[in-house]
Amino acid sequence: MTPEIGAHVVTLVGLDGAEHPLLAESQPMTIRTASLDSGMVVVTEAMSDVASASVGFWVGTGGRDEPDGEAGASHFLEHLLFKGTESRSARNIAEAVDAVGGEMNAFTTREYTGFYVRLLADKLDLGLDVLCDIMSRPALRPGEVDAERHVILEEILMHADEPDDLVHELSSESLFPGHPLGRDVLGDEASVCAMGPDQIRAFFDHHYRPGNMVVSVAGHLDHDLVVEGLASRLPETGGGQRPVRVEPSSELRPLVVDSRPTEQAHLVVAMRSPGRDNAMRHALDVVNHVLGGGLSSRLFQEIRERRGLAYSVFSDRVAYDDCGALSVYVGTAPGKVPEVLSLLREELDRMVADGITPAELALAKGYLRAQSLLALEDSAARMSRIGRSQLLHGEVLVVEELVARMEAVTLEDVHRAADLVLGGSRTLAVVGPFSVEDLDEIQVG
């Protein structure tokens, strides 16, 4: 093991910026980072006042990093790693975690894949045993590959039957046509059926290497013991690196329609935005919150509360390495689609022209600051924060620094961000009883 390469201590304060007795009496949060001899980075956060511990392995490969013929490979591995190792069956793994009341799961995104377990702190060794085993010695037995293939095909069918999920996938396709960012991370029937055990093993061997992985652990723990425990359980061989990524072109598909006889029309209006490390990211968080990120947002208040045109209406922002997206979703009756789209267009144009008010800025900052603090409530949330930050940004900022950056956002910053993103080209994705011709005349930007 190499020596510890980073450490800092954090003390929480109240939302008004002052120390409060309840928070002042709590123990400081400690975030420490180390590197194993293999090159794998380990980041921990000690929480002396909880009884749990959470362990996560973060792999810097996701759906956008797969060739067309291997679309869905990361998600396939998400399923397969829990199917067993050289010494454990899937049942052995499940029973070991269940026996101590633990929780175990995994997920796949377009740029990374995560595997985690949450359990009582005095069972942390078990969590390390299980996760280290599945992440370094998966069996990937042919029979289990074939069995899980059928499960994934069912998942793809289920996903296609949920129009409020499908419309977001269509929106990604409209924003990034012909690029892996526009693909569903599940892959498709053809690619999932075509992948065999040898191909999946080769994908694992290439991407699941120390140079492309981070381990994060949070909870009632000792940093040095965690690092020693990981070093003793994981192979010492190093290697691996982050995938080389190709930025999507500027091409957009203005309108994508999946025509089906649904009771509701599902709409997503979307725009390209900058990548995750862009200096404008905090201002865009404010734009998103004011537009449709909360109960007080403009779109929720106008479309749902004032006019009763929808039950669900919200905006969302995602950021990737080199680009991102800001989107608005609405589910509404088919007959109300023209009115809803007109309101959406008017609100987007108004924010581009006028920006937001000082009151809206203060409200958004208060909300975003509180969410940052509320996200520290349990070991799983903290494990996720520090692991994702280390993987994607190469560092873990203390919460005070994140809050300070949010507090520094000005009205002018927000106006510039709104002009850049909301004032750009817009796409419309629709799932519902419409044809392209029905919607071709409706403009969203």
C-alpha cells in the first residue's frame, strides 16, 4: 500500500450559516483517501454516530463506452457479478448478506457502473469479502449467462411498456442521435442475444481494472483497517484506464414520436447543456430548480397548480464528461398537448429573456443547500457521494465547499446559463396517440 494521499475534516453548520447546538455536538465527519499498490483509489468517510457501514465499487465504464455489438454489456455484468464467483454461488451470496440484514444492489448509467452493500458496521468484513470476491473473481458461467440473458430481455420488454420511462430514452436519442449517449443502457434484443460468455469475460477483463475503479466506504469504520482489508482481499496486479470517449456531434433530431394508444401523452422537451466540470454547472442547478425542480417551480405552479393540465411535470439536468442535457417532462391528456407545449415554450423563452428574480435565486439556493445537507443522513448516501465524486471528478469536496460554490452564484450567472441552454435548440420526444404529422406543426423552440 502507498501512504494516505488525502485527508480533511468537516464540521456541519446550520442552514443559516451559524453553528447550532445539535450539530455542534455531533462528531466531525472525516473523509480520507488512499491508493492501493494496484493503483486502485480508496476513499472513506468515518461516521462515529451510526451503526451501519456501506461499501461501493465504482467502475468508470457505462453504456456510452460500449461498441454497438456490445451495447448493454455493462448492464449485463451488473446482473452477472451477483450470480456467483469461483467459490460462491448466487445463493451463497444472497444468504450471507440476508443473514446479517444487509442490502446489496447494483446499477448502470451511461458513464459508470456501481455495486454496493449496506450492512451493520460490525459485519463490514463480510461486506468486503463479498464485494471484493464478485469484483475480482466472477465466475461468469455459461449457464448463468444464458439464464440472466432471459431476465434482461424481460427487463427490456418491461421498460418498453412504461411510456413515462420510454419517452426519456427517446429524448436521449433525439439529443444524441447516432451516439452511444442516445442509446438505452440496457442494450437491445439483438445485442443482448448476441453476447456470449467469452465476449462478456473479455469486456470485464478490459474495463474492470484498478485504474478504472474506485472503492468508497462510509459509516462506523476505521480508515486504515478498511484499506488493509481491501488490500488483502484484492489482487495486487494493476493496470487499466478510463475509456477514451468521443464527443457527440452537434446534430439533433427535433422531433421523435412513438405512436401508441396511451391514455396520456408523455412529453419531453430537451436541450443540450455543458459537461459536468463546466464552471456554469451550479448556475444550471439554479435554472433547473426554478424552472421545474420543485413544488414552487414555475412549471409546477403554472401547469399543475394554476391550470390543472398535468399531474406530473418536472425538469431534470444530467451532466456527462463532455456534454449534458436539461429536460422537461409532462404527462397530460392528448387533447391538452398543444396548450401544454405552448406554455412550456413561453416559460423557456421568458427565462431566456428575463432570467429569474432575486427571490427565486434565494429560494433555489436554500433548497439546494438543504438537499446537500440532507444527503448526508446515512452511510449509503455518503458512500455514494464520495465514490461518485472521486470517480468522476478525481476529488471529494467537503460539503462546505459545495455550498460556498452554490452561494456564489449570481443572477447574472443564472441569466447567462439560461441563455446558453434554454436559448439553444430544443428537441421534443412524445409517446402517445400521435403521428409525426400531428405534431410537426407544433414548435418548441
